[in-house]
Amino acid sequence: MKRYLTTYLPLLIFIQFSCNTKPKTPATTASADAPETLVSPAGKDSMLLLTDRPPNLETPLKYFLEDYTPNNVFFVRWHLSSLPSKVDADTFRLRINGNVATPLELSLQDLKTKFKPYTITAVCQCAGNSRSFFDPRVAGGQWKNGAMGNAKWTGVKLKDILELAGAKANSIDVSFNGLDGPPMDSTPDFVKALHYDHAMDGEVMIAYEMNDEPLPLLNGYPLKLVVPGWYATYWVGMLSEVQVLDKPFKGFWMEKAYLVPRNVANGNEKPDSLSKDMEPINKMDVRSLFVSPEPENTIEIGKATDIQGLAFDGGDGIEKVEISQDSGKTWKPARLDADLGKYSWRRWHYSFTPAEKGDYVFWVKATNSKGLTQPFHHWNRSGYMRNEIESLAIHAQ
């Protein structure tokens, strides 16, 4: 059996990455004067540093030219600073307990040999992705568009594991805890939960591989909960315990944090009229963004330029992507690449040949199979679920 020992976390001086530029309407793809700190922690190539305690790293835009985001630049998001510096594949055990007939302790080898392997391609996106573009500004990690990635996840269906444990018919919720821990007793442990029916849907899975390789430590080695179509707050890394519950789960990260207005499209609200009826964030909304050319690039007069980007949603499927050059008055279709799966992002292309020197501005919006699309302006108090129509300004010469 192969043995994978993760490397030690780097020791870095604490740095807070922020973005101080207010976006235009619609928001631009990047804030040109935002400070950027690039770091290369163990197991990763050069990435944008948000914080180092806990480690939070953003994927540079250029890597989104690839359909599958490379593991060594896949974004990193942790809430608690107490993380193991290494995990031994031989001694690690995943515990399944609670409202089950047979509590289990499964090794990595058990997961790889006692269950049928399952693979799914899915976007993992932080709920606060693109928070730095909110107007008015909101508190929280000031991510640009790089708090996301698309990967092929391989592991075991959660349904198969719960069935082996004999999860009981009166189960209501299933909770998930990882090896990360709070730095102080007063800090709530990071535990998330799904309704039992969702956990048993045959798509929620526990992954031990990411793009055909073992999970990187910073992305949750040795196991990661994968909840296709839902925001990454549910994708618990370093997963070590699954507990089946016969009553609703109560916990800070479900009842107090990661809340959005109930039954409101895109979690939208107004600064002077905050919603009082809140619910836990859940399914991803429709999103599109520009990848290339980047805002600082210059294109050539008389030469066709492939403007391209990505679009995705929570699993209903992208139906079309459209481009506007007149501030949203008219829209023209972009060309879609092959569908890599309903939970994957989908690449789009738009060919543009500038006839003369000058500045050009493009807007992009996606529409899914249910007819849901993107708003011209989007805001909520927590900076979650951003899916505002974006613009790209480029110069031709």
C-alpha cells in the first residue's frame, strides 16, 4: 500500500490581504490597484495570500484557463488556525457514529477497497468569493474571483458509508467534523451539517483524491466532504467524524454563521433594509466571469481576440452565456465548450476583432436551464453568493 505523508505547514508572518477599490457598475473583473502578496507554501505554487493563520490562499486568474484547476494552485479556505502539520495515512481513521446500528472506524485503505469508487467533477466555491467587489463594502475576507476551483473528485458515496453503518430511518441530520480545531476554548469548533435526505442523495461524497492525486494537505487531506452544487462552507476538509442525528443539528456554523435571507434570489438585500428571516446558505447561484484577456492586457487592432471565461451554477446546467458591448442594452451569444458535468463550470468564448485603437468594455451574463440569470447589482451584509453581472475593460492598439 502506498503511504502518503503530508508535508509541514509553512511558518509565515501574518498578513491580511485586502482590496480597497470600489467597483464600477457592473463590477470589473479585478481591482487594478489592490495590493497582492504572492506566497508558495508547502505543496503549493505561487498563490495570493489572504491570511496565513488560518491559511487562506487565492488562485491567480490565469489558472482558470484550465478546465480542471491544478491541485498546486487550488484555493485554500480554513476557519480555524489549529491544523495538524501532518496526517499519517496508516493510523488515520474516519469515525461514523450517532444514530446508526453499527458505529464504524474506517481507514483510508478501507475506503479504497471496501466501497465502489465514485468520481464527480464539481466546482468548489467559497461563499465569500469576490467579496472585495461588493458595493457598499462589507467585512470579511476580501477575496477577488479566485476563491474557487473545478476538480475531479474521487472517493466514496456518503450514502454507501451510512448504509454500511446502518443509519436509522428516523435520522434527521448528519454532521461533519474535521481535524482542524479552535485556537481557544471559547471559539466554536467548525462543524457543518446536512439534512439526512441530502446526505443520502447518492451525490454527496467523501473524497480521497482530487484530480487523480491524493488531496493536498491544505485542501483537506486525507478526506474531504464534497457537496456538489453547494457552497464550499459545507465541504469539510480533514474530515474525521460523521455523526448521524435523530434531531436537528445545533451549532454556531449553521445557526449563527453563513446565513442568507430566506427564499431570496441570490441572497440579495439592501443596506437600509436588512432581512430578518435568515437561513443557512446552500445551493450556488448562477455565475459567470471573465478569464482572458485580463484587464491589464492589450489586444491587437485587426486581429481576432478570443475573449473567454467560465459559467456555472448549482447543478441545473448553464443554458447560455451572452456578451454585451453597449452596457447591457443588447446581448450577443457566446460559444460554449463541451459540458464537463452538471456540477462543473463551463467554458465560454467570444471572438472580438477591434477595428481601431481605444478602450472597449464587455459585460457577461449566464442563464441556466431553469431560466435563472444574473442581476446588474447584488449585495448582502455578509458578502455571500456574489453573482453580479461583471464587466471587462480592455485596450486595443
